[in-house]
Amino acid sequence: MTRKERLILSVLLVVIIIGIGFALYYDKRPIPVSKGYESTSNPPESIVSFPLDLNTASTRDLEAVKGIGPVKAQAIVAYREQQGGFRRVEDLLDVNGIGPVTYESMKEWVFVGNSDLFPSSIPVPNGKVNLNRASADELIRLPGIGPVKAQSIIDYRNQHGLFGSIDQILEVKGIGPATLDSLRNLVSID
């Protein structure tokens, strides 16, 4: 290679390097920062701090927990709104779409805050609540029963008459076997 060819090759190489530098410097394509964000010009609204309070976490916060996508996060928030809040972390098992595997993977990353603000923390008078006479306020004191389920129990009672057995509560919309098991020793029909 002659000296002139080497000089031309060197100049060409410098021009290419400068061109690549400009292209990288002025590139306006989105730069992936983290899941859910398209560029550094759209930073997250807030930084997620762990553990998360199940009674205040947004769907966006919940999505930061491993194994929780948008659908499960929305189910957790919907459950919280329907029940009037979580009373304990184990209530996650009552959320549609949260099974034992998901629960085990996320329980270390969440907690239930302000549980003293929820009526369920008030002791049940005389140990048992009569399903056939209880007001909504009395029913809400039971674990797993929030305002919506309490009203569903009252509506069922008004439409179908008195409960003939404690197991009949399974016929109330939103009451499943897990809720029945947690209520069995706390309610009566007498």
C-alpha cells in the first residue's frame, strides 16, 4: 500500500468514526430504562419502595413485584376496594388469580398497613355474630368481610329469608370456602 493510499484510508476511517459518534450522540430513539418506560424523557411517576403496603399500593407499584402483571395487580386493587382493605397479607389468597405459588413469591415484598383503621380489628362481641340478625357494621367486623360482602349477606337474607345453616352462606356472591372456614367459629344462625 502506498503512502497516498494509507493517507486516504486514514482520513476515511476518521470520517467514519466521527459519523458514528454524531449518529450516537444525536440518536433520538427511545432508550429502554426499565419495564414499562419507553425513554429517559418519561421517568416513572414515583420510585417503588419495598415492602409495599397492600392497602395503599397502586397497580403500577404492584406490577413491580415479581410475578405480578397488570391483570393480577388490578385484581389485588379491586379486591381491596371491594373488601374495604386488606386485614392481613394472607388475604391475598382470596384474590382471584393469586394462588399459593404467587402468594409465596410475593409475601416477603408486601405488608398490611393501618390494619387498626379497619373495622375487622374490632373484637366481635360475645364471640359470635348472628348471620340472621347482624347489621352491616357487625358483619364488617368479621375477617374477610368488607362493606360489599356485608351488604351481599344482608341482601341475600332479605331475598331468601333466614339462613338455615352456616354453610348456606356459600350461596352469597363473593363468599367462598376459604371465607366460610375463617367465619365458621365466629358466626351463628340462632
